[in-house]
Amino acid sequence: MFLEALRKVTGTLPSAPPAKRTAKVLNIASGKGGTGKSVVASNLAVLRAQAGERVCLIDFDAGMANAHLLLGLVPKYDLGHVLDGQVSAGFALVDGPAGIKLLSGGVGRAALQNPTPRELDRLFASLAQLEAAFDLIIVDHGAGMGVATVAHIAAAQSLLLVTTHEVTALSDAYALYKHALSVAPDLRTGVVMNRAPDEATARGAWERFEGVARRHVGRVPEYVGRIPLDEAVLRSVQARVPVALREPHSTAGESLRTVARWDAIDMPTKASRAFYESARRALR
Ligand SMILES: Nc1ncnc2c1ncn2[C@@H]1O[C@H](COP(=O)(O)OP(=O)(O)OP(=O)(O)O)[C@@H](O)[C@H]1O
Ligand SMILES: [Mg+2]
């Protein structure tokens, strides 16, 4: 009984290697909601796991989580339980497809939608224990620049921005890019143009984005690729199995594989400091 309670808060993690290592962390964000972050995050997680990495997906769309739905999982615990101190981050993980682990975001939890810096600090301290147990942590953020997203970006080496070609999504993506560079000037930012009906539409939208960024920020992000509007994605959402597993040779499946090879994902965390330690400093 006591041991079970102890295990809950100290956590059970996949066998950590003896040497001290820290996971790479990939943040996936967008300005506007509904651009496809969770679809991209869940597919990148399974693709990188298939390539042999120990991958943890954290659904930081706290309070409005849905990554578990895309993966067909019913998590018992989520970030809210970790925030409350009921369980450790390691204990809250659930097994997902292709060997990934998911830390779910929790649905309808008010505390998670508007966490105070103090609460986030506690949560980040708990998430830090995941870094030694994984090769890659993928963080699926909520839309926009909430406190948690800003702190993650400030600590990050890379950021994947998911947008559509629509003018509203592009404009919000640009605002996020600008804000991101203000908290992390060395950030490598990649843009994924999702749901564009054809390559010309995607390219046209990218060129507009690039032009505005060049003129107003003096820098441009990297074009990581287009994921086409593909019914295979809709079928996979319905089936609750990532498209990269269910229909790997669909056009969306193939382009997600290209995105998974973006070399900025492989950059190690910032010199000398573990990721969540930097994120905690960013909260101060
Ligand atoms: N390439 C695509 N082709 C077809 N449909 C897509 C594609 N990408 C995403 N969708 C559809 O868009 C929906 C929303 O995607 P997703 O949940 O990933 O967006 P999100 O950015 O995470 O949203 P939120 O801001 O609410 O977190 C999916 O459920 C799916 O139906
Ligand atoms: Mg989402």
C-alpha cells in the first residue's frame, strides 16, 4: 500500500541508461488553432519511435487535450494529476503505438488552462525526470503563446510551426514566430504548411510568409514541407490510429516522413543545462 503510493509519486520510467543523458525536445506550436499540430505531433512521435528512438509525447494543450484520441488511448492520469502532485510524470505515462509513451493533457481542467508560473515551475520540475529516460520528447502545444508555450520556446533549440495556407493562420504564425525569436534569438524555426490542396498553394503561402518575415524581422524560418490535405488523415483520425501507421504510403504519410527528418530535431538541448531546467529559469 505504502509502496504503491510511493511508486506513484516517485514514478516508474522505462529503464533509464546508467549515464546521465538528456532528451532532445521538439516543440510543436501554431498561432491559430486547428492547424494540425496534434496530427503532426502524434505522427512524428510514432515515426521517430519506428526509427529506434525512445519517444515521449507530451500533450501540453492543457485542459483541451486530444492527442490521446488521435492515438486511441484512454489515459488514467494526465498533466493535471502531475500538477496536483498526485502522481509523478513517469507514473502518468501511458503506452502508445510503436512503443511511444504519452503524457496526456487532461480535458476540462481549469487549473491547467491558466497555470500560474509557480504551478508551472512545479510541473516542469516533475517533467524534468522524463529527460533521462527518453531520446526525444515531443511537446504538442495549445494554439498561441500561453505562458507554458513561451517558457518551452525560451528553453528550446528548435520549434516546428504548423500553419495552413489561409491568411489568418499565416498571420498568427508570423506573430508567433516574431514572439518566439524575442524569447529565443538562436531558435531554429521550421514551418510546416498543412492541409494545402496543392504544392503551388503551399509555396505561394510560404513565399508570402517569408517575405513578411524578411521585411519585418530580418530573418526567415525554414520551410520544412507541405502535408497535403489528405482524406487518409481524416480516416486515421476517425480510426484513432496515426496515418503514418495506418496508411504510411498515403501522400500525407509520405510527407510526414519528410518532416520527421528535419535535422533541427536532432540538435541537443542548450549547452550544459537540461531542458526543463532552462524552462524553469524562463519562468522567473
Ligand atoms: N493534412 C490533413 N489533411 C486532412 N485533414 C487534416 C490534415 N491535418 C489535420 N486535419 C484535420 O484537422 C483536424 C485538426 O487537427 P489537429 O487536432 O491536429 O489540430 P491542432 O492544431 O492540434 O488543433 P488545436 O489548436 O485545437 O490543438 C484533425 O482532426 C483532422 O480532421
Ligand atoms: Mg492540438
